[in-house]
Amino acid sequence: MRKHACLFVTPLFFLLLTVLVGVSINDTAYAKQRRQAKPSSSKKGKASSRQVARRGKSKGKVASGKSSRRRGRASSRVISRRRSESQAGSKQSLLRKRGKLTRSERRLLTSSKRRRARARYLARLRAIQARDSALRNIAADNILKDETTGEDPEIRAAALSALQGRSGTVVVMDPNTGRVFAVVNQQMALGSPVKPCSTVKMIVGLAALHEGVFDPNQDVRFSTRASMNLTDAMARSNNPVFEVLGRMLGYERVMNYAENFGFGEPTGINYSGESPGFLPDEGEQETGHMSSHGDGFGVTAIQLAAFTSAIANGGNLYVPRVARTAEEIEGFTPELKRRIIMSPEDRFRLMAGMMGAVNYGTARLAYNPLGQVAGKTGTCRGNRDRLGLFTSFSSADNPRVVVTVITTGSNEAGRRAAEIAGRIYSAISPRFFRDRITAPAASAGVEIPVGKEMGSTKN
């Protein structure tokens, strides 16, 4: 019985084994067929995409070129907008991200900041250029309205040429009589008071010398480790020195001398529209800064020119006037307003600093070989725009002409105003100093020693 059972089980085992082997072979063959079928399907997909592309091209050929370009531009705008939106989103996420940023993330943020900074810079530059252009146009319109009757045409032409279209004003006059040769941009010169900037140092310097608040033979110490003498301080426009002198004088004495020198009141010039300017109110300005920068003052170009003329001629403050007719020119009589407070010694010490400004200081561009120019620069910001001032006379040993320049704009400075005055002196000096052209050695100007003899700054 057991033998028969074994004979029956053995064939059944081999039958099951055969079925299992067949199924596994079929599965392997099916998998192989699927792997072989994939490339063909991709090829079929590529073929279908190529067909679609060919159909698209054929449709594109049928469509007009203009509409195709329009769709291309629209799609490029959409793509760029989406790209910028994604970049903006990524930048915002980077800004919110905590922890250390990767190098690529830092580069993305840095480039974005640089682009924004450049955009802001270009916007500011365009605004500044527009403002400068507006100021030049206003000045040009004002110059066209100038009353030129009685002015010297040669000197006026020289002043206009030297300005070179800048927004500014020029006053040229005779320091010995008060006769006005030319006023370019009379509205600005007479009716627009400006901050005097560092030209206020002439007022403070004369006041400090006359009041004797310091020893002019010694340096003025303005810190524990630095000092400078008055000549160099005037030549180099040193603010700390004049802040010290202003505090030594005090508000009342500075105002008394400013009023005596003709500021805060009309000069009496025979043009219309003159402003008296204004002086600082007590308590509104710190006396030291007021004495170095001119805070609180409002002065006109004609006031500066009249005051500079008084320094040049030894103390006579004349009423500036233009001779309107030939008879007035022929019989011009100076009109003295008053003698200002200034001793010959004070004048010489102040002039030494003004000549130093032209020889080696802030006004070197005003230098003229025919006559020693003495002057003072001023650079600061007014109510809105930068100011450049230079008031001067030539020659120091024989004053014949005063030139005062005020310019306004985004890039103006005292040295630029001095450059304008230098061009004017170059044009008109041959007329006033013909004798020096023929015999320059016989009419040498006053010399100012430079270096240790001047008392250089001690640090």
C-alpha cells in the first residue's frame, strides 16, 4: 500500500515543479518584453512631438509675422515677470531665513542690494541735474533783465565769459571811489541774501584784532595739541581758530562790528530791488559756529563788495554807484558812508591772510601774475543748494579793482568762485596794470613768506 502511494506522489511533485518553472519563465519573458517596449514608446513620443512641432511650424507659417512677434514679446514679458516674482520671493525667504546663508544665497542678496543702491543713486543724480539746470536757467533769465546802462561793457563781457553759464552773480567795482563797473545777475547780487560761509572770517578777524582778545604774534590754540596763527588760519580757512576767536568776542561784539562793516542794512546802490540782508538773532546760533560758518547771517554780493573795498582802501565804506551818463562818469564823486573800525596794523594783518589764501591757500585759482590778489573764499550749504563765495581785490599794494563772486548749485565751492574771479582778473588786469606789463620788476606786489616764517600749524 505504501509503495502504491509513493508511486502516486512522485509524478504529482514533478508536475507541480514543472508548472512553477513555466510560470517563472513566462514572467521573465513578459518583463523583458516590457523593457524592450519602453524605448519604442519614447521614440513614438518623440516622433509625436516632432509631428506636433512640424504642425506648429506649419501653423506659424500661416500666421502673420507681426502677430507672432507680438506673442513672443508677450510671452517673454510673462516669463521675465514670473522670474522676477520668483526671485523676489526667494529674496524675501532668504531675508526671513534663520541661520547661516550659503555663498550663493549671500551673492543673491548682495547683488540685489547693489542694484537697489545704484537705482537710488541714479534717481538722486537725475534730480540734482534737473535742479542745477533749473538754477542755470533762472540765472540766465535774470541776467537778461539786468539794467546795464552806465556799466563798463568790457568788464561785463569778461564777467559773463568767466561765469560760463553757471548760476551765480559777479560784482566788479573801484575800491577807491565806490564806482560800480558791472553787476551781473543783479537780482541775485542785490535782492537775494545768502549765507556768507567762511567770508564771515574777515569780520571776526578784524573784530578780534581790534578788540585785542588774542596776541596776533602768537598762535591761537584750538585744542590741546593744535594751534595756528591768524595769517595761516585766514589763508587755509581754519574753522576751529575762528570758533575760538568768536567765543572770545561774544555775540554782542561780533554783531557790533558786522553792523559797522555795512551788513544788515542797504548799501544805498543806485539800482532797484536792494535787500538789507539780515543778522543772526541772539540765542538762535552758537557764537563759535556762527563766527566760522556764518550761521544766521544773510549777506548780498554788493554788501561783500563794499566791505572788501573798505579793506582795500584803508577803511572808507563807500556807497556803491554806477555812473549812468557820460557826465557822471567824467565828474564821478565818491559818496562816503562812514569810516569802518580798522587800524592800519589790523588791515595789514588781515591782508596777509587774504594774500596767503591766493598764494598758497584756498583761493590759489585766483592768482594773477600782474597784481597780487588778496581775497577770501567761502564754501557751505545754503537753504537748499551749495554756495561758493570769493571776495577779493587787486593789487594789494595798489588796489584798483574789487571782484566779488557768488555761485550756487550742487557742486559749487569757494575755490570754483575763486577760479571765476581769476579768469576775470586775467581778462581785465592788462587794462588796470599796463605799467606792470612793460616793467613788471618795478612794480612787485607785497610778498608773503611761506612755511616756518608764516608760523605753520603745530600738531
